[in-house]
Amino acid sequence: MRATQAAGPVYTAAWVTWPGRVRRCAGGGSGARGAGGGERAPARLAPCALRWPLGTGAAPGPPALCPPRGARPLYSAPLPGPRQAACHGVGAAPRAEPRSQRPAAASAAPTASLRRCRCHRAPKATMKKEVCSVAFFKAVFAEFLATLIFVFFGLGSALKWPSALPSILQISIAFGLAIGTLAQALGPVSGGHINPAITLALLVGNQISLLRAIFYVAAQLVGAIAGAGILYWLAPINARGNLAVNALSNSTTPGKATVVELILTFQLALCIFSSTDSRRTSPVGSPALSIGLSVTLGHLVGIYFTGCSMNPARSFGPAVVMDRFSPSHWVFWVGPIVGAVLAAILYFYLLFPSSLSLRDRVAVVKGTYEPDEDWEDHREERKKTIELTAH
């Protein structure tokens, strides 16, 4: 904006000044001269202002900009997203100054307009906003559907058909193929957890919100019951057996079984975290294939001890349908959850810690975190705004 005549104010990028001589910045460069200063020259940002990096601090104006006498701060380019600038004294009373130095005609209108100026605050993200979104319900439904299909195929591979009893290798490959296929198909929708232990571990690792974790776990448990129920209805009585309900075998004590489930789920969780980490620059290959092979590996060992759960929903679904809750059923909750949580602590806090601040971590858990992925675009927009204001 060019310098106005004597009746109006002169605007710079970050300050509103009254007509008169403008002080030079310590870094060089001059502002616009008032009406009594001769010809009209365009107001330009001082070099000290241009050298100040955009996006630093809470205010969009340079913190060290040398203000002219009688200048007032004006914040016309608000920051985007969570870095939204607060209202910094817009409309506040000016510094004490002799009335003779301010034109009477120009003293009222600019002050009133500044007082009418409101802070431009970005809409605040809330938990309610997350839950009410269509993407959230799609993700919850994807977890329900994925767990249903996983339990149906996994338990279906362990049915005791009279013509041919299943082998350990057959069951292991079936569980691995099922989880790999579903991770590939529905992973982009919800993340492809399909496991309450993994969901809780991601919550501890500060990767999802508390509300999303609760909805995911509920959807997974309901999906497991639905999958086991469908299989129970379809399978003939002579092949149904106990529907592959997890139980301790080969003289395995509850304590040993807990450690086995902990180790099995620990290696699965590490594989999931590392293969799906977007920060990795090294070749990852197919995350779905890696996760499927990890599940297969766990079953090849764990079936001999506990029937291999590694997933509380996989154990909970058939136990509800068959109404067979053994005294050691807690093993299939405690072991997988503790193993996955330990893997999350090791990966997200020790091996590959995140750079998020404590405030951002709390926002992630609350579901109000907004990443600044488009910060560069907003930065360019703010830069253009300042240039237009200065000219």
C-alpha cells in the first residue's frame, strides 16, 4: 500500500503509523515519509524485518522491527492451524503523545477501525469433531470387518474335519495369509490394527487418540464375536469341535504361557511398527507381507504352548460363542497387551523417538492434534500478504 495523504495513516507490513517522519531501522532501509516530507514514496519493509524468518514465534510480524513513533501493532496475516497467532493488543490504547503531533481528522477513524478488528482464530479441533467425521466411522467399521474376516478364516483353518485334520503349518499359514491380506486391503482405511493389543500399544506410543483406541477395541471385539458366530453357524457339528478356543497345553503353566504370549506379540508389534513407520528412508518392501510372515512365525511356535493367540480378540470371540472361559483366559489378554506395549515403549521412546513436544503428545491423545503438513503453503501465502501490504 502506498503512502497516503496527510489526512490518512501510513501502513507498513507490521505497524500502523501516523503521518510524520519514520525512523530508520538499525539494519538499514527507510519507511514511507509523511505528507510533509515531499514526494510520495512506497512504504517498504526494512531489511531487518525481511531477514526475520517467517513462521517463528507467536506473532506474524518481526519481533525486532523498529517501530516508528506513535506506531501501533497490526496483525493482518494470522498464522494457520495450531500456530494461530493470538490477539496482540489490537485496538489497545496508544502510547502517551502530545495531541499536536496527531492530526485531528485522522485520530478517530483509524482508532475505531482498530478497535473493531477481531482476532482471526483458527477453528479449534475437538474430540467431537473427530468422532463426527465420516472418515472416523469408516475406520471403525473397517476394524470391525477386518477382525470378522480374520477370525473367520483363522478359526476356519483349525476346524477338525473328519476327512483330514489340520496341521500346524496349515493353521499358521492361514492366519498369516489372512492378516497380510486384510492389512493390504483395509490398512489404508483404519491402519489395519485388527488386534486390541496393537491398538493399545499405538496409544501408548502416542500414535492414535484415546477415543479412537476405545472405538477400535470395541469394534475388534464385536467383529471377533461375529466372525466366530458365523463360522459356528456354517460349520457342521462333527467338524466344529471347540472352535479353536485357546487353551494351555503340554503342561504349560499360566506364568510360562504369559511369557510365551508376551514374546510372540512383542516380535509382531515390532514388525508392525518398523514396517509401517513413515519416517523410514530405507527400503521396507511390503509391510503387509512382513506382518503376515510375523504372524505365521508366531503360530509355528506358539500353537504348541497356548494355541497361539497374539490377539485378545481372536481368543475372546470363540470363547464367547462357545461359552468356554477357562481360568487361564486372562493369559490371552495380559501376555499380548504387555508384549505389544513393551514393543511400543522400546520403538517409539528409545529406538526411534518422536520429536513431538509434550503439548503435541497430549493433543494426539485427546484427538485435537493438527499436523502442519501444509505449513510451507501457508508460509508463502503470508509472505505474499506482507509484500502486498508493504507496497
